[in-house]
Amino acid sequence: MGSGQTVTVFGAYGHTGRFVVAQLRETGFVPVLSGRDADKLRALAASDPGLEVRPASIDDPASLDRALDGVDAVINCAGPFAMTAAPVIEAALRAGLPYVDVAAEIEANLDTFTHFADRAHAAGVVIVPAMAFYGGLGDLLATAAMGDWTAADEADIAYGLSSWHPTPGTRTAGAVSGERRGGRRVRYTDGRLEYHDDKPTLLKWPFPEPMGTREVIGEFTMADVVTIPSHLSIREVRTHMTTEAARDLSAPDTPAPAPADENGRSDQTFLVDAVVRSGGTERHAVASGRDIYAVSAPLAVEAVHRILTGRTRTIGVASAGEAFDAPDFLRALSPHISFELRPQQPVS
Ligand SMILES: NC(=O)c1ccc[n+]([C@@H]2O[C@H](COP(=O)([O-])OP(=O)(O)OC[C@H]3O[C@@H](n4cnc5c(N)ncnc54)[C@H](OP(=O)(O)O)[C@@H]3O)[C@@H](O)[C@H]2O)c1
């Protein structure tokens, strides 16, 4: 796939960064290991000899320029992205390189669209924020489900996670986002983001078998409320989360994900049901797989591969669903993700 093209991974030694490095290797790219801690980078390189190490700090633009010098693309896996996205995007723009990140932070993703759309477009550079499980996959599914529709009344993305053992990075990102919104909740309604203090509601969500109907926390808002409306004309976009997974995330003593197979994936599984509704009709796209962190790696690497082979539909800042042919992208992720478009049906 990569034919020796080089990709700097910023945040290479983080939990997700390691999966991205491994995926790049496996698909024929040459990862360049970057991040703020030279010792951790060297330790990672020691376990994977031959890889180049280029320490860099978000406070030092020259170090970021060195990290990106002569490479073909950059994937940013270092969060909180409220801090890291802008400096790494600035470096990518200086170098004229495609930039992909795995940010799951609603406000940080919005900032990327708001602050960089014009400059990235003018520079002819592709920037894809949230190119990961949250933000990326839901957007690809909603886009695939739309098919020939150009607009819909509403979209719901229901996350059926068996459990959610969060990494330290997830917890920090949640804390930073929570602070930015003053502890309030957020939803996307009537065509805009709205901050509110309504209590969470519990719903029964009819996931496809074998999962079946499960309790979810309604409007457990994830980055899809930025990515989907960035290019699809849908005024109500909601995301929901299985109650067990939401509880795992909020409990302070839930352990970090533990490797359970030879690829380092945990045994946690997911099923994502994306539904779009227009008039009296609904269309579903469904994805399932294992380990939300590990699966972010094929999502990000497939994005880089498509950008570098000219298979993008736009330039500038674009979400996954806008940048790529969504059904084709999702099919290409097999065997990491099983993907199914279900027959159109009356609204249930
Ligand atoms: N959208 C999604 O579905 C999705 C999927 C996976 C991950 N993520 C996001 O990706 C981020 C990383 O997650 P993770 O699971 O890999 O967490 P992790 O294992 O805790 O790794 C966090 C990484 O970020 C680095 N980092 C933190 N602050 C930094 C800064 N100011 N400058 C440079 N590097 C910094 C850390 O370096 P140090 O060790 O030096 O602190 C570490 O390499 C989180 O924000 C998470 O929410 C999103």
C-alpha cells in the first residue's frame, strides 16, 4: 500500500500512536517516530529497529519542521488536541503536507474547521480531523447510509460498546473538553451546537442482532456532531452510548485497555448503528469490530493512503465522509471493520 512513503506520527509512543505506527509498517509505509519525549521515542524505536526518531515539541515550531522535513504526510496522535492540533497543522501547512488526526474533542475539531479551512484550501493541502473511531467512523457510516439523498431530517449514531476501558489520553481529552464547556453538556440541534444542562436520558436502542436491544444514554455527544454536519445537510445529529460503556468512562477506577491478542488489541468489541431519516424513510449503515483504539489505526492510515494516491473528493479541511468515497472506504477496512448497508425501511 504505502510503497515506502514516509509518514511522521506525532505522539508515536502513545497507546493509539503505537497502533498507528504498527499499521503503517504493516501496510508498507515508513513511520517516522515523533513526540515530545525523546527517551520514550528511543524506547519505541528500540523495539522496532530501523525507525527514525525525531523529537519535537508543540512549543518549538522548528522542532516540528524537522519532524516533518521530507516526509509525505503527518498523523497526529497526541492529545489533548486542544493543545496539539494547531501547532502541528501549522507545521503541516509550512511543509505543504497532508495532515490527519484522531481528535475526539468536539471543540478542538471545530477549531480545526474554523481556523484552517481557508488557509488549507488556498494551500491545496488536505486536513482531516477526527479520522478515527469517534468522529470518523460515524461520519463515514452516516454518509454511506445517505446514498443518493442530498439532505435528511435527522441522523442518529448509536454506539454499542461491550465496555470502555479508557486510556489516560481519553481521560485527559474528556477533562479538557469538559473544562472548555464549563461542565455543561452539548448537543447538535436545529443546525447548530447547543450547550445545555438537561439531565441525560435513557433510551432503548434496537441494535441489529446479535447485540439486540440495549439501554443507551441518549445524546451522549461525540465528535460526529462536528464531522457529519460539516458536509451533510442534516439539522438534528445525535449520538448515543451503551450505558455500561458510559459508566466505565466516568468511573475513576476503570482500568486502561489491556492487550488480549497478538496485535495488542483488547477484547472490547463495538457495534455502531448509524441511521439517517428523511420523510417517512430511514436508512442504516452498521459497522462492527474490536477495540476502538486499535481500529482507529486502519482508519487513519487508509485516509493517508487515499490522500497520497489522489483519491480525495476535496481539498482543505474535510471530515472523512466529505473527503472520501464513504462506502468504498468502509469496505476497504475489512477485516478490521465489518460494514453493512441495510435495506431502506419505513421509520421505525
Ligand atoms: N477519535 C477517536 O476515536 C480516538 C481514538 C483514539 C484516540 N483518540 C484520542 O487520541 C489522543 C491520544 O489517545 P491515546 O489513547 O493514545 O492516549 P495515551 O496513550 O495517553 O497517549 C497520549 C499521547 O499524547 C501525548 N501528549 C499529550 N500531551 C502532549 C503535548 N502537549 N505535546 C506532545 N504530546 C503530548 C502523550 O505524550 P507523553 O507521554 O509525553 O505525555 C502520549 O504520547 C486522546 O486525545 C484520545 O482522545 C481518539
